[in-house]
Amino acid sequence: MVSHLLGDPQWAQKFIGDATSGRGTKDVCGFLECLSKAQKLDDVPAEIYELRQQGAAPLRPSPIELRWETINGAIYYFLSPKVPPLKGMQMSVVTRSAAVAIEVLRRNCATIEEVALNLVARGIPFNTFSPGPSPALPPPDKAKNPYKGLGFRHDGFQATPSEYAEYELIRNKIFCSERGRVALMMGGVIARLAFGVVNPQTVSSGPSNGAYTDGRFLWDGRSTSPSAYWDDVFTREELDIICGVYEVSTGQSDPFGPDGQQTRTVSWWPREVAWRNSGLNMGYWTPSCEAWFQNRLAEIRAGSAELHNLRQWNEILPTSDQCRLLSRTNDRLAAAFLDENGTRIAADSATDTFPRAIDASLRRFYFTLRTHRPDSPTTLVDETPKSKSNSQAATNMLKPEVQNLTREYWEARRKITTLSLRGAAIEKRLRSLKVKDPDIYEATPELNRRLLSTESELVAERTRSRKAENILRDIQRECETPNVVPMLLAALGENFQALAS
């Protein structure tokens, strides 16, 4: 399961270390065990979980702004440039996954186009919404083909390589249209089919002009919200063609069926719902997905592949309830991390860099940087040039030492947790083997007691270190205002006396 979750075997090997020793694998298994049982962020030890550490990568300064909105009961995470472009379309990369939003911040992308291309390259689903007018009345329904996808086939129809080649020609016409970019943003098998056909640059260019009339939109449906978010979308018929859907006669009559015939719906590739519910769907395109795709394609090329209906696809595609549970837990904890580290801002705030007239009751959040890390700027600071004071220079000189101590601190905490988990696992294994050695079971609680004592000392040391950091920051800030320096020095003396005691 560890290899399946980590995806790339080479990357997994680097992450879990030497497989012969098993230490790295046990560490990862310990983390995944904690994650699988976690109900809240605090349930996962900070030593092994980045989102609980002071220096978490998503908290670092980034040119990409993250905010999230609740629209019609669903949460959408918007990633957009902090500085709006002077020319061109205002576009946001939007995802329903908090974990994906945090991963984008980790990647340290410089532009929103880079964000979109990065997600495409990894097969992660998303949208590129752009502000536009509120939707008008829905247009009248168009006449629909009575058959799905590629149409009707008689009883006894056999899937052949020539039929597949014909399907590819029809499918690629959709991919080459102005809305073909949608396929790359859908992730999963549909995005994989579009690789090599659709130019990824079309994704970063934003929605097509047709998106504002017949595309997908996000709108709260209120008259006080005169604008909405728009993006391109495929029709149901186009999705059926992309997946290679046929309506095949069963040889029996059906008075309610097309032309009075009973049909079954089969396809070359699994449709959205089948893929979404499968164990291959980990939220991104993994090596396991690619291996399955290549095997299926080889069968099709060899003429040995069969077409399957929805029930058959659900049975054929791998399942992994454990992996899906971990994925959902990871996303839930990521959302909790954003809630704890975000600042709620009114929709009509002057800091809104994504202009939109909208009801203030629509919740909007902005991701703001915490100031725990000594090497990160304070949130909402004035970025106008300032002259460096002597205290500021002294603080800068201390930064490398503080950073090194911080790294050593978290490394020590990680080792403590690893040893504790390992000791508990060994004791559990010995008990299962019915080893009767009281000295072992007496030593384990003593080891845990010592580890907890050491951990408490580290926490106390970290607290003292943070107090010292706060004092240094106060010196840096207050020394720029001469009239409060005497008061500051008096308070500083009291603080040092308190720390010394």
C-alpha cells in the first residue's frame, strides 16, 4: 500500500530509504497508520507531519494567492496571481481539493500558467475559471441523438482494432476543438487519452470565448451577484464519444428503447463514474495508472480487448478502500490546516485582487502567511523600502543560527517519535510471539518515560527560543519609532529577567 500511495517507485525509494534495513518503510508505515486514524490535525505527531510544523512549506511567501469560497454548499479553492495581469484574461486555477491547493503552494510556482501546466503534467483535475456575466435563462434543449456516444451497433458486434482506429479519429476531433483543453483538466483516463493530442498551452490560456454562453459556471443564484465564474465544459455526448461508448443491441425487443430494441451500453474506456470509484483514482496519475493504461491499450491493439458496461468496469478496475480512506483523510486535514491558517475577509474588501460584485453573505477566505518562521516576512507588512537599523542587522546575523536550531529541534522530535513508535511495535510483536521476558516489558515503559521527559525538555527549550525570537522582532520593529525606545528597553529588561528566572 505504501508504494501505491507514494506513486513513482524511484521517488518512493528515495523517500523510504534503504529497503534492506526497513527503517524508512517502518517510518512511513507509522505515519500512514497515524494518518488513517486521525480525526483532526493534532492526532498526527508534529514530528512526522509537515502541516503541524512551524516551517511548513505552504506558509512561505508565494506569488500565488489562495482563497476559498463556499458556493451553493460546496467549497472551491481559488489560486490566482497576487498581482493581477495588466493584459489578458483574469484567470484562476480552481480545485475542490484542499490537499491539491496546498500542494500548489509547496511547488513554489511563479505564475498561474505554471500552476496549470504543473497540474496537467501530473494528471490532477482542476478548472480555470474566469469572471463573467451571470448566466441567462437556459437555452432550449437541442435535439439529441437517440443513441449514446459512437452510436448503435447490432447484436454480435465485435470490437476490432479497425473500429478503435475509427473511434480515435472521431475522438481526436473533439480534442482538437477549442474546448479540447477540458480533457487535460479532467484528470484520470480522459486526460491520459488527450496527452499528445491536446496542446497543454491551451489550458494556461484560459477559457474559450464560447465558455461564457454554453460553458460551466459557478454562481450562487442570487440577484445581488451580477457575475459568475466560467470555464469550458464537455457535453454528455462528447464525454461518451471520448470514452468510446456504443449502444449494442441485445437481440431482444423493448417498446421503450430506441427503435423498439433493447440495448446495452459498453465502452472502450471506463466512463467518469467508474474511474472515480476505482482504486486507481488517487487524485493524480500514478505509475499504477499508467501500467493499467498501457496493458489495456496493448489488448486493444492486439484485438483481444472486450468492451465493458458500467458494472463490468466496476468489477475489473482495481479497488482499494484503504487508499481512498487515506486520500479523503489527507484532504480533510488539509482543509483543517487552511481553516486554522486562513484569515476571513469580507467579499468587498479592498485587498480583493479578483474583482467581482457579490453578496457579502457569500463566504470568502484568503490564505495569509503566519509569522512563526523567523525568516518569513510579517503578514500585511508595508513593503515600502526601509532603512536597516542596527537591531535589524543583528537579527539578520542570528537568522542562520535560529534556522539551524529549528531544524535540529524538529529532527530530534522526529527521532523521538520514531523510536517510541518502533519500541511499541517491537513490544507488540514480542507479546504476540508470547515471549516471556519481564525485563523487556519493564524496560519499555522506562524508555517511553525517558523519551517523554526528553521531549518535554525540547518543548520547553523551543518555547524559550520563540520568546527570544519575539523579543528580537520587537526590537527590530520598535527601534524604527524613536519615541518608544525607552519604554521598549524597560520592557526588554523585564523580559530578560523573567527568562533568566
